[in-house]
Amino acid sequence: MDKAGTTEQPSPALVAGDDKRLKKHFGPIGLLFTAVGSIIGSGWLFGALNAAQLAGPAAIVSWGIGAVMFVLIGMTYAELGTMFPHSGGVARFPHYSYGSFASFSMGWVTWVAAAAVSPIEVLAVVQYSTNYLPWLEKLDADRNAVLTPAGTGISVLLLAFFVLVNFFGVRWFSRINNVLVWWKLAVIAVVIVVFLVTAFNTDHFAGFGGFAPYGTHGIFSAVASAGIAFSFFGFRQGVELAGETANPRRNVPLTLIGSVVLTGILYVLLQIAFIGAAPSDAIAKQGWEHVGANFTAGSDVLATFGPLAAISSVLGLGWLATLLYADAIISPGDTGLIYTGVTARISYAMGRNGNAPSGLAKVNSAGVPWLSLILAFVVGCFFFLPFPGWNKLVSFVTNSTVLSFGSGPLVLLAMRSQLPRHDRPFRLGRGFTWAVAFLAMFSTNLIIYWTGWDTNWKLFVVIVFGYLLLAAHQAFAKTAPKLDFRHGWWVLVWFAGLAVISYLGTYPEASKHAGNLGVLDFSLGAAASLVLTAVVIALALRSALPSERVTEILAERREPNETPA
């Protein structure tokens, strides 16, 4: 220790380093476009309609709130991502400050959510393609779209293609993604301009119930349930792939914050264009809540699964509808490609943490965690089973992913006292740090609360199952790290608090679902989330690992058998 009682920091070369075979192929544009490409997936094709049905024209506000929330969360990770530019950082950072139990808790939730995204995007591609290839899907007795045997085979092959591209390394991955992102940005810009120029009705913003026909409940519910939060998740690529960029000091903050700001502006403009271009007679029939069910262009499938293309067809813009249906294959496909690699990086990180089998951290000669890629493929195939409810799966991914982000603000605050002298290439101002961390954590808790009990209870069941796997790993693994449970027990308080608040709340509708008792309205639910945020931050900081233990973890050289695949 030095005179101030602070343990000397380990050399940057030793800090819980990534496998030396990971390649530094992501430049500033490559890393930024990986995040932007991940953000602009299938969500943008549905988000404007879904948000309008929940919030009316006030959906514009919902997109703004979502963007601000994720900028705050991204700012906490911008400092951490430059301190520790390690692949799979969302799962690894809690390990450095709180030990194995906390990192497994966050890593498990993160991995489950990420593993579902690529299959979701594959399903979106196949679902849109059904307009041209009707043998890919059919309707079940409840009129839910499910894969046919042939559709299942195509889906597996498409997921395998994602794995194959990722298998050959980030250089291929980056080159393909850059081209696709330029395409996606161009298509969104064209849609916005065409809608604003050809069919923009300003009366839609004040008529039909007013600007906010469903009040604050609708505005905030849209953030969690309309695909808004889901659409911004891609900012994380700046963290998950930080170990594979040559200049993390510049590229990580640019990606984490810049991707949210750029896409947030586009999404707000798209929502404005959609509100103005939606058919007036469709709004008049049953209000904004059912607008998607009240306009078609000769096909129910078109209206249900392609609202932007449906508006284009109603306006007589067949060329734009065709462009949108082409993009409905490209956009989800690109996001699925990205998340296949991200899922592998998360299990890679857990393997290096030691609370998952070490084989998951094996890296091939191309710099790719190949066993983790195979695991992502195998698990992803389970999502192609004939389970209806694509929207329910998206809601589950939303709350589980947001929950995993909540550890970032806690690690940020803990590291200020644990490693005060560590190099911070990007550093939040001292007085600014607490405000950003608190608001980021508060945003996380609010989004989970707004998602609603009927989705959240499934998340908590998955968490319990994960703890059973952790117990088995601790019992039967030849080597397992110290759990450091007394430094990570606060996680259980956090999860339990979220469960209670959600159960007592009003989201999505207190009268329609088990749980959701309606004891906490919007204001009381927000107040309860605020109190929970303060309690969890206090408990986490009191429980944080001592500096000596942090230094020990950071200096570990956990090298799996790195035989090339």
C-alpha cells in the first residue's frame, strides 16, 4: 500500500486481460456502426406503431425519455469501458468490484437475454419473408404465426450462417456490418422524408383524444413495452467488444453515447412522420389504441406485420413498400449477426470469471471464442420451437437486458473508492458521477417496473434457475472461484425489491393479470423504485470488495486451454 492506504494498481497489461488472440479489428466507425446496426433491427419496423398505440402522439416523448435513460446508462459504461476494455464487459465489471456471486447474477441474466435476440431477429426475417414464401409459417388455432417444418429448417440455417460469419473473426464481421448499417440508415431517412413530404397531417397531433390520449401511464408504458427500450440495447456493443478495438479511449465513449444520440434522433423523427402519415380514418374508428388493426392495403398480414409498408401502400407508394420489405429482411438479419457474436462474448467473459466452464473462454486462431459461439447456436435453436408470442419474448428480453445494465452504475461508484488512482481515459466529473450513476440505476428500475408483472415473473424464475446452475458448478467443477457472497448478497435484495414493486404495481394493467395488484399507481411505483435505488446503492457500496481483493482479481491470469479450433 502507498501512504494514502491505497493498494497499488496492477499494470494495464495485467488487468484481468483478454485472451491475447482476440483481434483489434474494430476502428471508430466499425465499433460505432456495430452498435448502430444492433440498435436498428426489427424494432424500428414495429416501434412507431406500437408506441403510438400505447401513447398516441405523445409517443414522441416516450422515445425522448428512452434515449435520455440509455445515454445515462451509457455514460456509466463509458468510464468503465475505457478503464477495462475487455470483451464481455457487462458480465465482467461486477466481478471486479463485487466478486463471483454478483458477476454470475449479472452475467446469467445478460447471457439469457442476449441468447434470445439472434433467434428473435431470425424469426422476424422469416416472418416478413412469409409474404413471399407462405410455406415458411402458418397460423395456429389461436391465429399466432408459428414456423412450419420447412421454416424451422430455414431458421436453423440462417442462425448457422450468423455463427459462420462470426466464426471467421471480427474483420469479416465489421466489413459486412458497415455496409448493412449504411443501407439501414438510408432506408430510415427515406421513409422519414417521404412521409413528411407526401402525407403529413398536423391535425393528428391534437385531435383524436389530444396529444396524450392515454396520459402518463401510456407514455411510460411505451418506453418499456413498445420496443423503445429494446431498440436502444445495441449501445452495449461498445462494452462487449471493447477488447477488440485498438483505441478504446476514443472508440468506446463514442460508441456508447454516440449510437444512442444518433439513433434517438432518427427514431423521434420517424415517430413524428408516422403520427402525421397514419390514415385519419383508421385513427377515427377506435382511436390510436387500435390504429394498427384498422388500416390495410388489401392484406391483414401487411397491416399487422408491416405497418410502415402498409402506410406506403395506402399512399400509393408501392416502391417504398417494396423497399421496406427488403429492409425487413436486412435490418433484423444484421442485428442477429451482431448478437450472435455478443452472446459468445458474454459466455466467454463468464468463463474467464471462473463461474462458468472455462472451455467457454477458448479462443481460436481467428480470435473468436468458438465454443461460446457453438453454445449460442445450440441454445438459439430452442427458440425455434413452436412457441407463439413473439412480442412476449421481446418483452422478456427487454426487462432481463435492462436489469443486467443496472450493475454498471454500481461498479462505477465502487471503483472510485476501490481504485482511485487507476487510469480513466474517459472520466465523469466528480460531482457529476453520483448524479449520473443514481439516475442510470433509477432508470433501470423504472423500465423493469413499467414492463409489468406478467413478464417480470418469468425473469425471476429464470434467475432462480440460474442460481441452481451456479450451485451445481460450485459443487462439481474441479476449480471454482470464491463466491464472495458477503460482497454480493445485495443482489438478492435488489431482485426481491423489483419483484415486490412489480407485483404491487399497475403495469401493464392491474385488472387483467395475476399480480399487478394496483396498490402502487404510477407515482407510488416511481417513488418505490426511487427508494429501492437508494437502498441498493447504499448496500452495494457497503459490501464492495476491499481494494486488495480487487487488485488480486485484476491481476489474475486465468488462461484456459487455448488450443486453436
